[in-house]
Amino acid sequence: MANQEYLALLNRGVIVWNEWRNKNLHLQPDFTDANLRGFNLEGVNFEGVNLTGANLSLAQLVNANCRDAILTSAQLINTNLTAINLQGANLINTNLISADLRNANLIEADLVNANLIGTDLQNSNCRYVDGTSANLSRSNLANADLMEANFSYANFNHANLYDTELIGAYFYKTNLDQANLIKAHLSGIYLSNASLREANLYRADLRFAELKKVDLQNANLQESYCRGINLSQAILIRADLRGANLRGADLRRANLTDALIDNINLVDANLQKTIMPDSKVHDNY
């Protein structure tokens, strides 16, 4: 349970709390299971604080410092976390449904199994995040930075990843069905066995990305830059590849049945045993 002395101090206001906290950085205040629902904690210093299981739903934590805080299994439903510092924070199993995380710093945060359905993560910094099995369905990550983040087994169904930085990220068996990846930067990403059915990858940068055994049925890859990409054994049935640059791509055993390939660049591509749009297996195109 939360320490009552800490709760009493916090109830005196953020200014009083921060003054005390700045003088006692060697302590780790305990707010385990505390009910802070709807609290105005704008600018609060919760660095290293234990908020395991705390209820912070509908609270205001704009510009708060929660670096290295422990928020395991905490409730942050509809919480305003704009510009919050959550670098290195523990958010395992945390409920962040519909939270506002615009411009948040989540570098190296632990989001394993976190619930981020419908969250707003526009312009957030999620570099090196571990979001294994996290649920980001219908979340907004436009212009966010997810470079070298790990979101294996995560759910990005219907997520908005417009112009998002995903260079070198790890998305093994991730669900990106119907995701918006227009102009996303995906060079070097690992997407093996992921599902991108009906995803929009218009003008996305997929240079040297790993997409072995990916499901891209009905996906839009128009004018995408896929030089050196690995699409071996990928499912590209009815995919729109018009104007795509697949120079040097590995398409061995890929299935392009009924795919649209007008103006496609397949120079130096490996098409061994590839199923072409006419359903015929070709060794070369």
C-alpha cells in the first residue's frame, strides 16, 4: 500500500512535493496502489517513484518527470501525459487506453504487455523501447521515433504510423493489418512473419528490410522504395506494387498472384520460383 506520509505531502501540492523530492532524491517514495485518479500533477517530479498498481486515470501529468518510475500494472486511462519524461520507466502491463502521450520521452521504457489502445503518441520518442506483446491498436504514432524499438508480437491493427521512424526496429510476428505506414521510414526493419494485410505503405522506405514470410495481401506498396528488401516467401496476393523499386530484392517463392506490377523495378531481383501475377511460377521475370 502507498505510504500515507507521502500521500499527505503530495496532497499539499506539486510545488511542495517537488521541493521535498529535490532534497530527497536518495529515497524511493512508495505510491503502490495509490488512488490518484483525476489529480492535477502537472510538472510533478516522480523520478524513480514506485507507482505499481496506482490509479492515475484522468490525471494531469503534463511535463511530469517520471524517469525510471515504476508504473507496473498502473491505470492511466485517458490520462494527459503530454511531454512527460518516461525514459527508462517500467510500464509492464500498464493500462494506457486513450492516454495522451504526444511529445513524450519513452526512450528505453519497458512497455511489455502494455495496453495502449487508442493512445496518441504523435511526435513521441520511443527509441529502444521494449514493447513486446503490447497492444497499440488504433493508436496514433504519426511522426514518432521508434528506431531500434522492439515490438515483436505487438498489435498495431489500424494504427497510424504516418512518416514514423522505424529504422532498425524489430517487429517479429507483429500485427500491422490496415495500418497507415505512408512515407514511413522502415529501412533495415525486421518484420519477418508479420501481418500487414491491407496496410498502406505508399512511398514507404523499406530499403534492405527483412520481410521474409510477411503477409501483404491487398497491401498498398505503390512507389515504395524496396531496394535490397527480403520478401522471400512473402504473400503479396492482390498487392499494389505499381511504381515500386524492388531492385536487388529477394522474392524467392513469394506469391504475387493478381498483384499490380506496372512500372515496377525488378532489376537484379531474385525471382526463383516466384508466383507471378498470372499465377505462373517463373525462375526469372
